[in-house]
Amino acid sequence: MKKIFLTVALSVITVATTACGTISPTVQTPTETTVTELSEPVTEITVPTMAATEASEETVVNTFIAEFFDSNIIFTDVQKLVSESMKNCSFEHQKESSNGIEKITLKSPNGGGIVSVMSIDMSQSSLNYDIEYILENFGNYYFNLTTAQMNGITEDDFVTDYRMITSMASKGKHQRYSSVQKTDGMAAQFGYTETYAVISDKKLSVISGAFLSTDMMDRHSFIQLMAKFAENIEY
């Protein structure tokens, strides 16, 4: 009964519809189903280049140095440290003081170099950085500054690169050094650069130097001189 009723009902609807106009066959449009595949969004990972990384690190260091020298710090006398360390020095040398920094120019028959010495009282400084952060940034800044003064030397000419930081409750030290050996087929150059920084009793002491010579023994003598400075810094 249910099937017959549905057939009659559909016939009535068809007649009622076609009686009002042209009769035409019912066009059945096939239903199209579009399947859309959803793909996960692709996230492009940008890997920073070496140059970008170095530029970023340089910006951080330069910002810190600007903050450091703008804080309430006081340069203290280093004459005693310099005098003790320069005893029996085999190099000709000349000292010059500028803005609290003692700069020593060194010379030998086959080469030359510099040593910068400073001592800074940080007891009144408003900087809120830990000892290791100060040592790392200050040490790296002066190491790069000193190394840049070695004319004609590039990163490829460094045969060693050592750095070390140790710190404890109220003191710490940072040491970084590199040896240089370069030859152009006619002559060889031997060099050494080092930065040594110490914080003890809220005082920062820094020595940073570099020497370049055609005589390997000059490099050895300069390494000994830098070791003397390090020994005479209170820690």
C-alpha cells in the first residue's frame, strides 16, 4: 500500500507541474563531487648564514660595551702591574696612557706589537649582568679589536684558537689566544694574540696584546710577556 500511494502522489505532482507549461523531459544533471585534498601548510625554515650569525653576535657585544662604559665605572691605576710585568722585557717599548688605558708599543728588529692594559672598578656600576657574561663579552670584544690591528692577517692564518672561561661566586677569568703562521713563499710570519680578563672583588682587569714577526723567537718572547702580565693580575 505504501508503494502505490507514493506512485500516485508523484504522478499528481508531475501532471500539476507540466500542465502549466511546455512539457519536456526531465533533465537529470549528474551530481559532480569535488574532492579537495587538504595539505598541511609548509613552513619554510630559514637557516641563518654564518655572516648573519656573526653580525648578530657583534651587535650584542657592541651593545654591551656601550652599556658598560656608560655605567658608573672608574678606571684605576695600572702602573704597578705594568712595571712588574715589563721587567727584563727583551723588546723595545714605549708607553702611552689614554682614557684610562695603558697602551704599550713593542718593537724588535724583525717585528712589532702592542699590549693594552686596563683596570676598572665596577663597585658602583649599575649593570645587572653576571660575571661570566661580562667576561665573555668584554674579552671577545678586546680580542677582536686587538686581532684587527695585525696587518695583512686573516682568519685563515690562525693555526690555533683557544678560549676559556671560569667563574665562581664573586670572581672569574676569561682567556683567549691564537697563534699565527703565514708564508707567501718568500718569507714566513709568526704571530700571537691574546686577551686575558679577570674579575675579582668587583674589579675588572684586562690585558690584550698582539705581536707579529718574521722571527719565531719573537713570538715565543711575546707569549712569555703575556704570561707575566697574567701572573701579576690579582685573582
